[in-house]
Amino acid sequence: MSEKPIEGITLSKLQSWIGAMYGERDLARGDAATFLWLTEEFGELATALRSGTHEELALEMADVIAWLATLANIRGVDLEQAIWDKYGGSCPGCGASPCVCDPGEKP
């Protein structure tokens, strides 16, 4: 097994790493085509959830995160900041931490 290229990974490090590895190709592809790839990965994740192994599930989750980071890079969104802004202090729905929203409702 190879050594992990990023120790103590954060969303910002992941986003930078993906950008350094694929940035020019991603920009050339554009956001619409990248969104289609992300959507395809969600389909593969759904299949892995339904009938895949734990390893397949983990790999598909990694693909979804990588394609989301790619889309964020193309559109100039700092994912770490966006997550912090929305979820950093408490649930955006009820304002509590831990969340006390109705389990049947989307917070």
C-alpha cells in the first residue's frame, strides 16, 4: 500500500489536491459536464449502497467527494468555508447542536 499523500486531510487540502491533479482538464470540461459525472457517481453510489461490498461503497463515496470538489473548484467555491458557514455552529434548521429537528423533516 502506498503512503497517503495528504496527512490530516481537510476539505481545503482535498480541494487543492484535486485541483492540482486535474485542474486544467476540469476547467476544459466545464461545470455542466462535471455535474453529469458527479451525477453518474451518485448512481454508482446508490448501486453500492444496495448491493456492493464495503470496499465498493467506500470507493464510490470517495468518487462523489472528489467530483464535488472538482465542481467546487470550477465554480470557485471553497467547500470548507461553505460547510463551516452552513453547519459550523449548529443545525441550520433548528439552530441547536445536536439537532432537534423532526427526524422526518430535512433540516
